[in-house]
Amino acid sequence: MSKDLSAAAITKGLKTRKIGRKVFYLPRVTSTMDIARSEAIKGAAEGTVVIAGEQTGGRGRLKRSWLAPEGNIALSIILYPDIESLPYLIMIASLAVVKIIESVTGLKAGIKWPNDILINGKKVCGVLIENEVRGNKVTYSIVGIGINVDLKVADHAEIATTATSLKDESGKDDLRIKIIRSLLTEFERLYLKLPDGKAIYEAWRNNLITLGKNVRVESGNQTIEGVAEAADEDGALVIHGADGTVTKVVAGDVTLREK
Ligand code: BT5
């Protein structure tokens, strides 16, 4: 199945200016984040993409693991944004994924704060952003995106009930290369709108399925419960508790609860 994937297949005729002008395709890799970071340190051009056929030690946030066997998408994009642009990267990545899932498969996806893309309530994509910042300057930003294209979800007990794949949802085959090329194009379209992030923020907020829901958020060793009433332009979620308290959460895991 990796036969369809190569740097040439991804870049051929790709009409982007930055994103995906240079692609490193690696049939098998521990994590595209690590390769991307070392390429960034070596001075890779902005928009360089590192993509795996199969990722054997992929990671999520807080040292959690991310499954991306052959047939799925695991890629990292190297960026050198201004520090003011950092909060928008997660919005750009999430929006780009939602948009291209719809345009390529016809499926409606939504963003679950802070970094999940869901279809019919199940996780089809996760985004991981790792930055190095010195003073007020970003040395590099790596945007990692994992998409379940043809993941055999039932084979993985830990995500069997919470995850889904584009194949399972759409019944379509051979989506991988189309999804990758559309994603790079859409990511660039949104990225080039920076530093003016207002429109990106508004589109992101409009696609957040978390807003207006009863939520429980685990953030560090804190648990916050209430209604997710807003998401700020800096990416934080605002939770209104039953006792009237209002809490702003910048990072955490959300459980959506029935009202
Ligand atoms: C994420 O973390 O969702 C970010 C995932 C980022 C993966 C990309 S792939 C390319 C790049 N290279 C990497 O090494 N990583 C990035 P988090 O929100 O912490 O979610 C992790 C949790 O999602 C795990 O603890 C599992 O419960 C679940 N999970 C793992 N693999 C999954 C999958 N393929 N589909 C759905 N859920 C999964």
C-alpha cells in the first residue's frame, strides 16, 4: 500500500509556494516529529514536510502514543512563524483537516478542543505542535498531523471504541495521496493569511463541536466541569461552572457530557 506514496507522488504538480515544496518521504520511521526537528535545526526551508509510510513510535501530547501503521497519514510540517502566530497553528491545522475531509470524502468532521478532529463523535485525526522558542523568537515550529485513513480500528483495543478512519466512514479506498496533497494546499492557503489570524480564529470557532456543551476538562491535576461557553482567540477554552465560576483553560483533555 505504500507503493502509492513517494515524495514525487506528493509533490508532482502541487501548486503551493512553501508547504510541501520539499518533502522527505520515509517508508518507516519512529516519529516524523523527531526527523522534522533535526531537519529544522539543520535549517530546512519553511514548509518542508516529513512524511512516513508507517510510524512505529508516534506520539501524542503528554508522552501518549499515536498509532499510525502503514496505510495512514503521519506527517510533520516545519515552520518558522512569528511568536504572535503560534496560537493560530493548531487552528490552521485543524481547519485544514476538516475542510479537506469534506472536499475529498464528502464527510462532515468537527474540531474537539483542543486538538482532535472527529467524525460522528470518533477521533479520525490528532494534531501535535512542538515549538522551540528563545526569548520572544520562535526557532522552529513543527506541526504534526496524524490522520486515520485506513486504520483497522478494531485491531487496537485501546482506541477500538473511540477512533474511526476515513475508509470506515466513507467506504472509499485510495484516499491517502489525495488527502495529503489537498491538506498541504489547504494548510498553505490558511497559513499565508497570517499574521492576520482573525478570520482563521473565527472559522476555527465555528467548527468547534465543544462549544455550548457540558464538559469535564482534565488539565494538569485539575478537573473543571461546566459549560464550554467560549473559545478565545489565544486558543483557550472558557468554562462556566454550575457555581458561577468562569475558568480559562489553555491545555487539557475534554470529555463531552450529556446535558
Ligand atoms: C494527539 O495527541 O492526538 C496528537 C497526535 C499527533 C500524531 C502525529 S502523526 C505525525 C506526527 N508524528 C508524531 O509522532 N505525532 C504526530 P493526544 O490528544 O494526546 O491523543 C493521544 C491519544 O489518542 C492516545 O492516548 C490514544 O488514546 C489515542 N490514539 C492513539 N492513536 C490513535 C489513532 N490512530 N486514532 C485515534 N486515536 C488514537
